[in-house]
Amino acid sequence: MHQAALDNDLSPAAAGLLGDAPSDLVKAFLARCNFELEEALLEEGPQLELCPLHARIVAALRQRIEMIVPYKASWAGALATLGSPVAAMELYMDAAGIIWRAVGDESEDLTW
């Protein structure tokens, strides 16, 4: 991560913001994707409401998947750094919650 910071004209201290493990970088990336997805879906809210539920979910999932397409060649390895399927699942559950809220679900549990 230190070298990545240097390669991107950032201070080496920028690497320290993400933690020490490669998994920290993957978690930060997924959290950023979730944040960007939520922002985009909030912005598109009025347009999404005009579509059937299935189309809203498909559009949101497509948007989220497109965020990782540029990294598809190394994505399996990136997820492997998380150490367990549970760690990855927690981040994907966050994305699922964002999508369901954006399409109108207001439940506070996992009953989507």
C-alpha cells in the first residue's frame, strides 16, 4: 500500500490511513462503493420510483456490479484477502440494505 501511494503521487502517510493489511484496502474500497451507490440511488430516487420493483433492483445491482468490473481480473484475489466469506458477506449485506432502502423497503431488520 505504501508503494501504491507513491505510485499515485500521494504521501506515504496516505497508506497508513487504510491500515496495515491488504484486506483493509479491500474493505475500504467496498465501503466506498457502497457509499457511492447510496448517493447515486438517492439522486435517482424519483426516477427509480417510476419503475417496477424488479427493474429498480436490477438497475441498482447493475450499478453496484459495474463498480468492480474494472477490477474483475484481480477481484477473486482481493476478496481472498478478507480471510473469510463472512467478512465479505458483511460488506455485501451493507450493499443489499442500501439497495432495498433505495427501492422503498423500510424494514429495520433483514426481512427485505
